[in-house]
Amino acid sequence: MHDFKYVGRTLYCEGVTVESLVKKFGTPLYVYSEKTLTDHFNKLDQALAPMEHLICYAIKANSNLAVLRTLGRAGSGFDVVSEGELRRVIAAGGDPGKCVFAGVGKTEDEIRFALKQGIYSFNVESEAELHRIDRVAGKLRKQAPVAVRVNPNVDAGTHAKITTGTYENKFGIAFEEIEALYARAAKLKNIRLRGLQTHIGSQLTDVKPFEKAVTKLVPLVVRLAEKYGLEFFSIGGGLGIVYQPALASGAETWWNQPEAKGILNPALYAQRLLPLLKPVSHLRLLLEPGRFIAGNAGILVTRVEYVKRTGKKNFVIVDAAMNDLIRPAFYDSYHEIVPLNKRGGKLISSDVVGPICESGDYFAKDRPLPKVGEGDHLALLSAGAYGFVMASNYNTRPTPAEVLVQGKRAALVRKRQTFEELWSGETVPTWLK
Ligand SMILES: *Cc1c(COP(=O)(O)O)cnc(C)c1O
């Protein structure tokens, strides 16, 4: 998170004070750094340079059109999981020919749309889906490019809700069944076997599970590539990021460290995986990172409304809530929280909570924070991935605005929802009128 930093006591995003964005756009407010987005993309791209590759940014992490445009310009392809996401990529000027379509539940309509747009590949998750794609492609007189997602049964050692590469979960086809499936798929007239895909989980901070999966899969890819003329091997996404200062060593502002020690970073990732991928270096390597690119490129800014002391606790009640950022409630995740104006003084153990009527509506518990009061602003860091995209209107709260910063410039890239928009699709039936 190199482009959110204090200059003196003031928090900046690139060349702009976050305070000035709050004045202009209000809160709750998502702020993204364009430079951080491209830096993350370029770092990964450069680390993988020794091998022919395509990075397909997983847009479910953050699908704002401005974010997609930024990454498309940097040369990124896209990993989409719905027709809506594919339409977003197109709306942002992205190339469908650089898109892979993932997900266990693709409908016929979605498959038809993706085929017409000429996507690079479907990442197929079941044999039934393979037959459906074959049928839809036949009707359109097209050849459907596919890669089957193999489940290598490797434990990514991450949170249960984001582990995907073991036989406990719904994703992919078991390792032992893949070769027989490719043999059957090769007989389907409208299917073109183009690659093999895997994705073992999200927020991996250790390279070992990746090494295990790649080591296990490479001999299989060699055999399948030879037999069926595969073009690519996709090793999915899942690269984790630093959320918590305790993971970094000795830095005052941990997120300004170029690379926190011991944490997975592009150089380490490439250094350990590229040698293992040598036997398939004649293929194109695909990567589908989401969080790694967007996570630390965004913050959520919120206003302190009340500070409430009960017998036991100090509650800091803010104007953002779980409907704006659900990660703490959903995954027990940690977000660093800092004031826009750095201050000294004693730290107070605080619970930072939103106004929603749920005990799950909190951002931090027993967190040492500087003393804040009504009207102060706080930034929740590392909120660029799985933040806005998971926002809802629970408690009839409009979704927040999003701003993109580039150098000294800032642009509103999504306006705050209005109240009228919240119920604009609703009608009262005639018999109630
Ligand atoms: C979610 C997902 C990704 C991206 O995961 P990150 O942890 O954000 O990198 C990539 N590929 C597939 C198939 C996914 O489901």
C-alpha cells in the first residue's frame, strides 16, 4: 500500500489529502489509488516475464469501470464469473478475447453471451457444464474454448470460507478423474480443449500450497497438453496481502514497506514457481489475481458519529457499516484503522462499530486507537478488494461513493446512491393502492 501515506500528520492518497476528498465527496467513501493498482499489476507482470503469460484480473474483487480501465490499459486480461461481469469488462473497453469465464453455475444465457463475445476460455467446473457448453456452442455453430478446473486436493491453509482446493468444497473436478474427463471431452464436437485451470483458495500468505499444487499438476498438464494440444495452464489467483501490521517487522507505517518480510510477494512467488513450471514453459501461463492487485489499492473512509463508553468498553460509532464493508463480519477479517490526522497521546482500547442493528456490525474489537471524537474521520485500510463489490442496501442504506486518485487528481468514479434509487424498482400492487 505504497500510495497511502502520512505526510507530516496528514494522510495522503498519492498527491491528494484524504481530508480534501471527504470535504468534496462525503462519507462513507471508497478511495482507490490508480498508481497502486498499476504498480501491483506491473510487479506481478514483470516477475512472470521469463514465461509467456497473461494476467487475468479477477474482477469480482473490485469491478468499478475505472479500475477495469486502469488495468486493461496496463495490459491485463480479466477473470469473470457472470454475464454481468463480462458486460462490465466490455463497458470498460476491455477485450473479451482476454477473458476467462469461471464459476460453478453458468446458465445457458451466460454461455451463449460469452460465446458470441469470443471469450478466451471457459473454466469448466463439472461434466454437466461441459455438455451444456457443447450444446449451446453447437446451436451457435461455434467451437467453445474450454479449460477444466482441476481440484488438486491441496489445503491452502486459509479461512474456511475462502479455501477452494480440497475435496471438501464445491469447486472443480477431482485430480484423479481429470484424464478420463478430458478423453470424453475430446469427443464433444463443439468443444475445443484449450487449457487446464486450478485455483486453490484466497488470501494465501505462504507460497508452499502453491508449490504443492503446481508440483502435483505439472506432470498432468504435460500429458494433457501433448494429447490434446492445450495452449495454457492457469494457476488461478489467491495471492494474499498484508492486512495486519503485526505481520510486518518494525515499520511504523507498515503499509509503506515495499515488501513485508516473509509475506508472499511477486518476486518470491515467481522465484519459487517458475522453476517448477519449466516442463510446461511451452504453454502460456495464466494467473487470476484479484485481491493482490486491488486489496491494498483502496481504503474506506468513515466519519466518527459518537463515542460511547459503557462500563467495560469504549465504542467508536462510525457512519460506515457492514453493508459498506462486510469482510470483518463475514470472514472475521482484520482491517487496519487510522485517523486522517495522526495524533499522539495514549491509545484507547476501542470497538469500532457501525449503526446497523446487528451485533455483527463491527470493524474492530478491542483495538488500540488514538482518542477520537465526533466529526473525526478514520480510514479502514486494505479495503480495495471484496469491499464495495459486496456492499448491500441493508437497513436501507445507500451504497457509498467511490473515488479514483491519480497523482494530484481525483475523480468520482461512482456516485453515492440516492434514497430514491433505493426503491425505484419497487411497485405497490394495484389492490393496495
Ligand atoms: C475468487 C477467484 C479468484 C481471485 O481470488 P483472489 O484471492 O482475489 O486472488 C481467482 N480465480 C477464481 C476461480 C476465483 O474464484
